[in-house]
Amino acid sequence: MKGNKVSHSNHKTKRVFHPNLQTKKFYIPEEDTYITLKVSTEGIRNINKKGISVCLKEAREKGLLAK
């Protein structure tokens, strides 16, 4: 996503908005392994809410992960 940085004097310069990505390890109890994912902070909240197993299943159905 792109936009403008606006100074106090209303001078506009181009800038880029980057997602807030974090590298985090998750434990998968069904497979008894850990997986390291680079996810956004919103993604971490979704994983905490739904559970890692449900999120991995949804990602495989959407084609985001290899089976």
C-alpha cells in the first residue's frame, strides 16, 4: 500500500506502508512438531483465537500451503 508522508508544513513525499510481520513458532499437537511461520500480528491473533490446526486446514484449502 502506498501513500504520502505529510510534514508539519504540509509537504508531501511518497512512502510505503509495510505489514507488521513477525516470525513465530507454533506447536502442532496432532503432528507433535513445531512450525515456524512469518505471519502478521493480525494473523497471530487469528491463530490464537481459532487454533493452529484450524488455520492450517483453512490455508491448505485456499492453496496457501503445500499439502
